Amino acid sequence: MRFLLRRFGFYCVAAWVAVTLNFFLPRLMPGDPATALFARFKGRLAPEAMDALRQTFGLTHAPLWQQYGTYLGHALRGDFGLSVAYFPAPVAHVIGGGLVWTLFLAGSAVVISFALGTLLGVAAAWWRRGRVDAILPPLLVFAGALPYFWLAMVVLYVLGFTLRWFPLGHAYSDALVPSWSPAFAADVAAHAALPVGTIVIATLGGWLLSMRNTMITVLGSDYVALARAKGLPPARVVLRYAARNALLPSVTGFGMALGFVLGGSLLTEVVFSYPGQGYLLVQAVRNQDYPLMQGIFLVITLAVLGANWLVDVVSLWLDPRIRDAAA
Amino acid sequence: MSAPGAARAAGLAAWWEAIRRDRMAALGAAILAVFALVAVFGPALVGDPQALVGIPLQPPSPQHWLGTTGQGQDVLAQLVAGTRISLSIGFGVGLAVVLVGALVGVAAGYLGGRADALLSLLFNVFLVIPGLPLAIVIAAYLPTGSFTLALVLVLTGWAWNARVIRAQTLSLRQRDFVLAAIVTGESDARIVTREILPVMTSLLVSQVIASTIYSIGAQVGLEFLGLGDVSAVTWGTNLYWAQNDAALLTGAWWTFAPTGLCVALVGFALSMLNAGFDEISNPRLRVERPWQAWLARRGARPARSTPVVREPAADPAAGVGAPEPAGAAR
């Protein structure tokens, strides 16, 4: 429990750093922030939109610490101000619409990639120098070197544009109304297949290699040799004895990988016009919609921090050493 | 350590040996050499990449080997010109990232105590904050350009290196030769630069390579989003314009396929080179190889090797300078 609380405290610090970065970034711009920001928007925005922008950043004439206090208060209440591009919609509202899709996309891609990569890593370590071990790692290292979004472009071009096996973009067909029906679920799955598939291919190699390398070390340890000597069935030795312990570094790496995969999935969304955070983010960049950009950054950061905390809970449950140290 | 010149020459020979012996590392080095040549001499050969030379979106032909872009520029010329800029930013940022990471990591690991606690907190926070969204927000506020891009990439990339180097410094600090240096009254600066950093050379080199892979990928990603200088010709902006000109919907695969392949080839080559260098930093692998060669010469199929259970007495080299296990920093 102490361990989890300490980690929770750490994530709170991380969240505070992110929020504070968000506050100071506009003020780090060369020159006076308010004038610089408003010079860009002059003539493009209605006066009330300019006022909203000023409010969002807390760019008043109050002293800096007071602006900071107001800003923190707003952030705590989930109030990220009004979007410039979607004026007068609040940023929180604009983000909420896309968040589900991003979590669905990145979440399912990470889970599939982790499970598949780990299993393949176990296989590669067990049949070391066998066929799986000789072909898959270099192939997947190459795939991992491909930029996510470029892989997405190629896959979309070949499987979507040329062969017409998959839809060309969006999360579901325009003709359908979102509902909990099997037809809609199938449609969503068909639209998600390509984006999820590309992320899985690009990230599979990392999980495979990390699991393979730990497995090789674990397979050389005495207790595995003993299990084999006792004549236990190979499947039991591999899965119950070796893989269980070899899994720990991968689980620890899971939290770290999340932020990275999320970043990649943002770019993948852009290619597939998938209506998630990445798509919103590009719109925000194109329209110089700073409040929306900052809101997306904060929401994504909080999601990653939360997921990291869950990973801590899981590793506590998996690793008795952490449990003993915490008790 | 009495003859640093000789030691350095021996070190270089070891690197060269590792590349030559490992087929994958040799392949990686060869690919990189080709790209380096293209980056240095290519732009002089292909002419102005921005010149409008033909009808937009023409497929590859004898006049334009890789076709033309949506604006009618030559794709090959753009690719070659982009190689120079993208690779220089990539390697420059890779070096800078490791420099910052080493500075923070060594300081944290060597000083210990409160400084360590503070610096560790700092890089751990930067590790959990997702890099790309942070980079986007920062890049959007700063004036566009190569310098902004490099700054953003360093800012979002240094933390991982700091963490690894701190862990390594912590373990080195307890070694006898460092303790001896402390007892003999050497200054902190000398101990760090003469005793600790040289032992970490292979780790630092492998981190520069890994950071270069990161920085090329992240750079291309940011430019693809339009956060670079879109009027410059780089790999990322090439992809940005391909996407903007609806390359996919018009079937113009030649505007985006070559660029991505180049990014992937460079990344792949760097990974292969890094895997080859593992042998230098990991004596265990170095010992394993001749043993397997010996087995193979006698017609035996190399068995599953279990280097971990080998008797320490038979292998005095193992363990010295072996990298920290992955979870050691926690």
C-alpha cells in the first residue's frame, strides 16, 4: 500500500509538472506573450473569441503568481477554456468526443501487440536458433524502424486504395448511427483493423526482443534446469516456470511504452482520418488553436499517468519482491 | 591507463573488429556509409530540389526516376536534398541528447543524496510525460525552424539516457578503482572524466545510436504534422506535402514510399550496428562466440547456450562492465 501511495504521489508531481509547463509555455514566447499571441489572431477572430482566449491563458494584468493560481484552479476543475477553431465550444467538450476513439485505438493496439509479442518472444527463446528465432527478430526490427504513419500510408494505399479490402478512413461508416448493435460493432472493427494492425506491426518487435532476451537468461537458471530434470512437461516448464518470471521487465516497460505508442497512434490517426485526439491535434496545429492543443496534451498526459499507475498495481501483484519491500 | 593513445587505438580496433565479424553490423555500416555519401555529395548532383521541372504527379520515368510531386518537383532531388538535412539534424540531436543525459545522469549517480533525489525525480517525470504531444505543444509556440526542432527533440528525449547512465554510474561508483581514486584525493571532475566516463564509452556510443534513431523518427513525425519548416526540403516535409497533396487518394505512391523506406533503412542500419556493438559492452557474448565456433568446427550443432551458469572461474572476463539488468534503476 505504501508503495502504491508513493507511486501515486510521484504521478501527482508529474501531473503538476505537465500543468505548470502548460502554464509557462505561452509566456516563454519571445516578447510579451499577450501581444505576441493576439498579433497572430488579429483580424481573424471576433472580439469575444479574443476575450475567451485571454481568459483561457489567464493573461490578465494580475501578478504572475495570481495568474498561476487562477490557472491551477481552472485546470483542477477540468476547465481548459474555449477552443479557437470550434468557438465557442469548450475545449473539454471538443476533446471528450475524440478521447474514446483514441483510447480504443491505442489501447487495443498495445494490448494485442504486448500479448502477441510476448508469446512470440517465448517461442523464439524456447526454440532458440530455430525458424521463428532466425526470421522474426530482424524482420520486426526492420518493421519497428518504419515510421508508424508511413507504414499506415503504405498499408492504406495497398489494402485500402488498391485492393479495396478495407475502408479508407474514419471510425465507422457515415450511413450508420452509433449504437450497441452487432452490425455497428463489426463496422467499427473493420475500420479499426488497419490502424490497429499498423501500430501492432510497428511495436511487435520491441516486445518480442525484450521477452526473448529475458527468457534466455531465465531458461539458463538453476530452477528451470531442476524443473526440466524432474521431467515436467515442456509446456509447464516454459509457461509456469520461465515465462512467469521473464514477464516482469516487460510489464515494467509497458508503462514506458504507453506514451510512445500513444504518440505514434496520434500520427496514425491523421493518416486514417480517424476521429481521435491525433486528428484533433492536427486541426489544432493548423488553426493555431492553442487552448485545444494544450488541453489535448494535458488529457493525454493524465491518461498515460493513470495507465502507469495501473501498471504499478499489476507489477505489485506479479512481483513478490516489490510486495515484500513495500510491506 | 598509462598509454591512453595506445588504449584508444586498441579501442577503435575493437569496434572495427566487432563490425567486421558480425554480418548484420557490417550490413548496417554499409547502408549508413551509402547514406552518408548521398548526404555529402548527392545534393550537388541532383540540382535544385525546389525547381518545378514537370507536370505534377507523374509516375517514375526515365526523366524523373522517382516521378514528380504534387507541385511538379523532382521526387529524387527532394529525397537526396532531404537526406542531408534530416541526417544532420538526426545525428546532431542524437549527440546532444546523450550529452545532456550523461551530464544529468553522471551528476545524479556520482553526487548521490539530495541532488540525486532531485535529478532522478526530474528525469522520471520527463519519462512518464508522453513525448510527442509535449513536443507538439512546445514546437507550436516557438518560431518554426531547424533550431526549434532540435531543441524540442532534445528536451523530450534526454530523460531515458539520464536514467540509464545514472544506474551505470551508481554501480561504477562502488568499484574499487573509483574508490581508490577518491581515497588518493583526485578531484571530482577528474574522477568523472578520467575514471567513470571512459569505462562507459560503449554504453555512450550505443546510446548515441539509439538516440539518433529516436530523433530521426520524431523529427520526421513532427515535420509530417507541419511543425517543421514546411518550406525546407527534408524527409518529414516531403511526407507532409505528400499527405497535403492527397497522394493516397490519387494513387501517387512514389511521392511517399521512397522517403519512408529511407527513414526505415537508416533506422534499421543503426539498430543492426548497435546490436553488433553489444558484443563490446557485453563480454559474455564475446566469450560465447568462439565457443560456438569451436563446436561448429567439430561438427556439433551449437547447443542452447546457458552463459549464466558458466563457472565464474573459467570466465574471469564475465561480469566486468556487464550492463545493468533492466530493472536495476528502480
